[in-house]
Amino acid sequence: MSLLSVFSFGSRPWSLSGIAPPWGNRPSLLGHVEAHIRPDHVGLVEGGEALPDEDLVQAGKGFSWAPGALDGAFGHHGGGGTAKQVAAAVLRALRTLTQKATSKNAAALYATLCKHATLEYIDPLLAAVMGDERLKPERLHAIAQWLVTHAPDREPVKVGVALLGLFRAEEDRDLLLTLGRHEEFTLYVAVALSNVEERHERTLWQLAQHVTGWGRIQIIERLAGTQDEHIRAWLLREGYRNDIMVEYTALICATTGDLLSALRLPEPDDALLRGAGEILSALIHGRAGPAEGIGEYSQGAETAELYLEHLQNREATLEQFLVVSTIKQFLEEELGEAHDPNLEWHQRLEKMQGLARSILSRSDWTERVWAGLASNDADTFNTAATAARVLDIDIWEIYFERLERGESHHWYFVLQTDDPTRIDRVITLAEERLPLELIATGPADELGLGPVFQHHSALDFVLQALRHFPGRGWPLIRAGLQSPVTRNRNMAIRALSAWDKRLWPAETKLVLRTALEREPNGGTQEAMRKVLAGEELEY
């Protein structure tokens, strides 16, 4: 049966097939997703992440959200007065289109859907749709499919997906799974699939393996409490991972996957131990973050002890070295949970500290760190570099050599020094490598995000350090004062404010006055005025 089947409405036929598409000839988002799926490839192939409507969505914003990030960050659906008003307007437009399928009515609905963020009103809309007896289900279903399969704008597609979730239509399953592989839609697809299928957990699990960002997080939240042993095992070995923050999924995976029982087995597999370590680290680091921390994991003490015991008789990796170091630091915090006599950590504290010391004192860690630092694999190098800092190994020269070779993401690390000789080398390299003339194109109010601003970001790190080294790097400061990135200009001003004016080059005041005259940002203007007047800036 065609997606645009003709239904009867009194004596006049009702059909969407003859209306003029409100979007003209723009390509559908579903078609874009389908074009970036390969049978042997997880998720989407290169180019699939950027949706065709991106330019329209970001017009005038100056920055962009990662797929699913906006809906993920603000997480819970609205339901206040404004949301109900928008839901009522959408319901009226839906009702009108189900009554009479005309180009005018379709355009009115589409314009309303494009105007509002779906997340803000979808819950009251669905509740209103389910309570409206005047809506003909088969026509509503046809409208939902029409939006999902043809619309070129993300908000109408999201509404279409949400509406499909009201129908237990097997024909929609594959459609939803396809669209859900783009993380802008995963949340809506996951909710819809949960409504469409009685046994939806395996379907959600299938989709979760094709997403790694906010989509993965949103599906994991919906798999919380599952009793499916295969899913629970996957949560502990792979499911907890995501490209946003492991902290968002760590507690759900630890509890739903029953990490404690898994570690009580005499010979846990390597994948389980790797997952256990990353989950424990995330829970410890997550105490001050946006998600639940180790304090919310009631089985944390025994789980950590078992983890350390299993590593006693194994050749631990550098990643596990870092996990053990994190646990040890947590155990040594004077005011932390580990020293609370009312918590289980306290009873296990001495034993765990001994286990951690035993692992960390192995004689081959330094050798393995140096081997990792020689690797061209970014993850291997970064792990080794982090371990080097734990072992108090000075690897500044390693970072500098890699920066000289063109690995431009190391500017931050080479500036973590108070050695003037090293700073002089960094400044010289920055003046040679950074295209200062291309950076100093004139002030604007740019946020400076994305690959196009990579040199501006590098300059930021250098400028931030120059305030501690008066008189050094004036060409970099001068370029920063003329950068379109507001942060560059602010960093340059802060550097100058920390210098004794006797160290200012002769042209400094003229450059500053010229920058002040052209400055578009009010806060930056005020900072420039204060620096010219000799007033101190607040840090």
C-alpha cells in the first residue's frame, strides 16, 4: 500500500499525493540518511552527520550544535504554558489538514512545525492528539509518514517520528531504524519504537550500536533496568562508551548491567575489566559534573575492591594504570566518601590502598610510558602522556617536538611551564607557524569555534600564557587585538594588563586606541578603556 494512500472523507477523496510540497524541491532528510548508510558500516559514512538543512538552522547563530546535542543537553520535554499554546496551534493545523488535504493547509502545518523546536512542546502535543476524537487515525498516520519520508527540515521530521510512535504499525519499524541512525533523530525514534513494539529493548539495542553520541546516551537511558542478559553484558563492555561523556551512562550501565556480580566471577574477561575500569573512573570524576557520581553507586566500594584484586594477577594496561591512579587519589581524599565511617568505603579503605600501591609500583610502567609516547596513534600517545604526568615524568620536549612536526593540538601542553627559556621557544614557534596576518583581519563578535578557527584557538593558548611573561610575544598580542574572535582580543588585553607599562612596545597605545574605536563588543571595549587608563582588570 502506498504511503500516500487515498482515504474517503464524505463524498470527496482525501489524499496528500496531489498537494504541492511546502518545501519545494529540496531533498528529504531521510534520503540524506539513506544515502550515507552502508551494509558493512556502523552508523553513517563520512558526510552523513551534516544534514542538508544545517545552514538554515544555524543562520545567524554563529555556532552549531552536534547532532542531538541541543535536545540531549536540555533533555526533558517542556509542558508549560508556552508549550501548550504551541501544541494547540500544531493540533489545529493537523486537524485542518486531516479534514481537507490542500496545499494551503499543508503549508500552514509545515510552517508551524518549522517555527518551533519540537522538544519544547511534543509531550503536550501527543497528549492532545491522543485525546482528540475528531482526528482520523489513518489520515494522521499518513501525515506522519509524509513528514518523515519527504520533509527536508529536521523539526517537522521529528514531529512525524513522534506521531508514528502513536501507531503500532510494523511497516514503520525499518523507516524509524533508518532515520534513527542520525543522532539528531535518535531520541525521537527511540521513544517511538518503545511505543510501537511491545518487545522493544532488542530493537533499541540494535539502534544503539549504530550511534555513539547523544543518541547512544538517550537509548541507554531507555534500557535502564533491562533484564535481557545479552544487553546487560553489552552495557558493561561497550554500551557505556559514548563520544560526549561516559559520566552520563556510567551509573546506568553499572547498575543495570550488575557490574558487581560480574566482577565476583573468578575470571572476568578482558573486555569486562576494561569496561569496569572506565565506568569506575567516570563515576569518580563525575562527582562534580552533570551526572551521577560514585556517591550514588551504593555498590561502588566492593566493586572497586574486586577490580583491584583482579588486576593483581594480570598484566595491566596503561589505561588501567590510570584507573588505579584515579581510585587511589579518591581513596586519599581527606574529606571524600572513602573516609566517611558511615560508608562501606571506610571498611575497605586500607586493603584497597594496599592493592592500588602494589599495582602502581610495578617496575615496568616508565618503560611502557616511553613506548606509548613513541606511538603515532593519538589515543596511545595521549594515554601515555597522561600516565607520564602521574609518574612525574617531564615530557615537555616530546610535546614540543610533535608541535614542530605539525601536530597543532599540543599548544596547550607546551605552555604548561614557568621556564622562560621554554616559553621563548614556544613564542618563536608561534610567530613562525601561526598565520598572524590571516588572524588579524579585524574585530568581530565571532565565538571562534570549529576547524576554520583552529589558528585562532592556538593563539588563545599562547595569549593566555603571555600575561605571566611580561615583555614577550608582542606580535602575537598585536594580532590578537585585531582578531575577529572576541576571546582572542580579551586574552590579548589581559596579557597587556598584567605587564608593566614600561615593557609595552612604543606602538602599543596607538594599537589599543585603534582597536577600541573598532571594538564591537561592549565588555571588551570596557576592558580596553581600563587598560589604557592603567586600571586593573578582574580575573
